[in-house]
Amino acid sequence: MSKAFASQADLQDKKTTFEQLSPHCWAYTAEGDPNSGVIIGDEFIMVSDATATPAMAKDLIRQIRTVSDKPIKYVLLTHYHAVRVLGASAYFAEGATEIIASQGTLELIQERGEQDMKSEMERFPRLFRGADSVPGLTWPTMVIGGGDPTQGEKPGKLSINLGGVVVQIWSPGHGHTRGDTIAWVEDEKVLFSGDLVEYEAGVYTGDAQLEEWPATLEALRALNAEFIVPGRGEAMKGNANVNKALDYTKRWVTTLFQAGKEAVAARMDLKAAMAHTRKSMDPVFGHVFIYEHCLPFDVSRAYDEASGIKNPRIWTAERDMEMWKSLQA
Ligand SMILES: [Zn+2]
């Protein structure tokens, strides 16, 4: 029997949890659906990742309003993916004046934001149930310097004081995309990683830089965080558990890319590469949420990168379907 495309058969709502991790940091998690982070200062609030739609953002705003009435001035986009950014306009009515992203993320929105929006809306009908509330693409108002770590350049760093708590924002290196940005509250050792880190959920790598990703994870490990809000999965507490999430993600990325390199070296076609990759991925990760959705996109990218394609090919709604039919139908 053929598998329903991406997450089209996944229509069961997830339970969201709004949980305090430290004096100023909160995690908004959703049983494997995209997470957001919240940092609440004495004067301002920052949200890290906006949710998929303004309609969906309203639930997060409602939860924030149970603990603070300060303006939600800053919205950080950890990367360009639609499920993370298209809810941003909901925060304008809550005092948002700054949408922060890296130069790499801005470039990706310019290059492929439109196609990504259409593609992700087809992949995730449940998350985009309120898609008519999306006014269009989300554009950053505050862009962090464009240093390219592969060229030995230091990326820009931003420090924002929310009143009683300072948030550092920078790009630790390429990985999930080439615009990944994190938020780090050093005094409380809380890391908001976006999709650079996942835990017990699918790691989507369809737009990734697989070769560079493990080094970026090591840069995050060096922070010695005591808490992490990953892109998907529960918030992890204690340094050993933070490292567990880093190890989980690293194992996914390295296992996948290794299989991709082997497939290319053996001159397999993409369908054979998929079967080859399943041998090492299914036994370890086959049980996690959104695995079957991610795998064909991940194998496609691993195969491309192993073939020398540095800049991930753009996914369109049409390319999504074509790939799915050849690998998952
Ligand atoms: Zn993502």
C-alpha cells in the first residue's frame, strides 16, 4: 500500500506544553510538532520561532499572557522554514517591532521562500489549518551579519537586553540550513536551537549542509548548556540530557550521510539509495515521530550532497510529489 504524502495522514492534534525552565526562559513544546522558545524579561519578551500560522501563534500568545503582560517585541526566526516563520504577523498586535534572522536566512527567503511556503503547506495540512490567516512571507527587520563559517569568517553576534536577562543570538555554523541561528541565555545556560537539534523526532535534512552539521553540533556542545529547547521533541534538562539530544541529532545526520556517500560510490540510483539507507536508519530511528515523512527528503539531499551538489535544490510542491511517488509510493 502506498503511504500518504508527507504528513497528510497526520490529522490528530498535539498537546502543547508551556513549561518554565529557568527564571526567564520557557519552552513551548508539542509532542514532536515544531517547538517555540520564550524569553521573558522585565521590559520585553522574545519568541524564538513564530509557529506555522498566525492562528496557531495565538495559542502560544495566550500561554505567554498567563505569565506576563509585557510587549512581545522580538521574534527570532532560527531559519527560513515555513512552519517556523509564517505565524510571525500575530505578534504585531502584541508589540512586536523586530523580526530577527541571519543574513543566510534572509537570502534563503529571497531565493526560495515562495516555493517553500507552498511545499510546506502541502506537507503539513494540520499545521497549516489556519493558512488563510498567513498574510504572505515573513521578512526580517533585523539581520545578523553574513559571515560565512566555511570561508573562515566570523558570523555576527547580537546581544539583546530584555530587562534583567540578556539573549545572545548568532549562527554557530551551517547544518539544518545555511542560515541557522540560535538564541543563548548564558546566565541561565538555556539554548534555543531551532531545528539544528531534535530529540526523538524526525530530523528533516532536505535543505541541509550534512558535511558541516556535526561540527556545528560540537560548537553547541561547547556551550555546556543545562537546558535545550530543540526544534522538535521535549525540552531537555541537565547537561547530560542536552548532550543526549546533540548525540541523537549527530547520529541521525552522520548515519544518513554515510549511507548517501556509500550509495553514490556504488553508483546506485536514488531508489536504491533509499533502500540502502533504510538498512542503517530504520533499526535506530524507524519508530520516531515524522520519520517516514522525513526519510525520502533526507535521502534525496544526502544523495545530492554526496554527489557534489553544495546548494540544496529547491523543493517545490511538484518536486515533492514526484520524489514521493518514486521513493515512498
Ligand atoms: Zn526546519
